[in-house]
Amino acid sequence: MRDLIIAIDGFSSTGKSTLAKLLAKELGYLHIDSGAMYRAISLYALENGMIHGEEINEAELLPQLEFIDVHFEWNPETGRNEIYLNGENVEEKVREMEVSSKVSLIAKIPEVRAHLVELQRKLGKNKRIVMDGRDIGTTVFPDADLKIFLNASAEERAKRRYEEMLKTDHPASFEEVVANINERDRIDSTREVSPLRKADDAVLVDNGRLTPQETLQEVLEIIQNLPK
Ligand code: CDP
Ligand code: CDP
């Protein structure tokens, strides 16, 4: 099989990272969760007192962007590529509600997007990558070999995220999870720079009634039928 770039986009908690991780394992590709990069920048801004309510102190954050080290390291124990912020593994911290509640505000700043898109394109320069996010098929890799747009009902997505959060040290209430998912989907779809939308040439996959394995099988079939 030729080397591919695979882009997976969709609304919050549709199972993008789960699918991307399984697919990368199956193909021996690199998996990059681009959302974790936006989350790491948000964590940095929070930890350095640059966020007050809905206000981001851009004058302080933007000049520092190029000096913030955000990278991934493979963890054989968890079988995933984990996110590091200035040398610290922040894989768990970036999933906390405090970060989730600010990340879409950070992600709508054009300079933040330009900076992270550049890093993401570098990671894909040798192909053999599965990247998931919101604008991978539309902006980061508009020429991706395969674009998947995942969807599931809002109710199913909230249930999934809530169950996932129950397993963490900082669980949130179901109401909080629903409100956060809805608010992020709203901001992500309506922002000016590369809003979340299905690329015209993306394949829509609804996994509302599918398990992660069934979703993987469906996408592997699509890959088998790609032009050689
Ligand atoms: O996994 P979950 O659906 O909670 O979100 P995520 O993939 O971790 O992304 C967190 C947030 O980062 C999203 O709600 C977007 O605001 C932003 N994001 C983005 O703008 N563009 C991307 N390519 C990936 C994430
Ligand atoms: O990355 P994104 O926010 O789109 O979702 P995720 O973090 O990959 O998945 C959210 C939760 O949904 C995880 O706990 C998955 O195990 C679960 N799930 C799934 O990913 N795919 C299904 N078909 C069913 C459940």
C-alpha cells in the first residue's frame, strides 16, 4: 500500500482519537491528536495567569508562542503518543474540565492556529500519519489521501465523554459535560478561521451505534478501496 495521510475530523467526543489511535496501530502509522496541542497551549495560558474569565491576554501569550515546547512522546505502557508541555507530560492535565472550558477560546485565535498548523504539517511531511481534530481535512492537510468526518448524536457523545471523565481523578457532572460539549461545538463551528466543517471530499461515518472496533473495520474497508 502507498504511504497515506489520513485526516479525521468531527464534533467533540465522536470518537476521533479512539479511531485515529486504532487506525495508526493497524497501519503502523504515527497518531497525532491535534486537539491535545490546543489543549497544551490553553494549559500554558491558564498556568501563567493569561486567562481571566472569557478574556485571553493575547498581548502576553502571542509573543511567547514560538518558545512554548509542545511535542508528543510515545508511551509503550499506554500505547499512545502522549503530549508534553515544556518537558512535562500533561496528557492527563489537558483533559481536565478547566482546560476544556477555555480551549475553544484559545483555538479561535488566528495566530495560535497558524502556529500549530505549521507544527502539524511538519509532523506529516513523511506521510504515514493519522491526525485527528477539527480542521485537518479542510486546512492542515487539504490534499490528505483519506478524510473521515465522524459523527454521532449529541446525546451519545455526552454519554461517552461523561463515562470517560468518571474514570479520572477530576470527574465532572453530566450537566457540566453536556454544557461544555455544546459550547465547544458552537464556538468551533462558528469561528472565523478554519471553522469545524466537513470537507467536501470527506467520507461521513456515523458511529453512534458502532463500537470502536466496528468503526475501525468500516474505515479499513474504505482504505482497501482507495485508488492504488
Ligand atoms: O477530544 P475532544 O472532542 O474533547 O476535543 P479535542 O480534540 O481535544 O479538541 C479540543 C478543542 O481544541 C476543540 O474543542 C477545538 O476548540 C480545538 N481544536 C481545534 O480548534 N482544531 C483542531 N484541529 C483540534 C482541536
Ligand atoms: O477524540 P474525540 O473527542 O472525538 O473522542 P474520543 O476521545 O476518541 O472518544 C470518546 C469516548 O467515546 C471514548 O471513551 C471512546 O471509548 C468512546 N467510543 C468511541 O470512541 N467510539 C465508539 N464507536 C464508541 C465509543
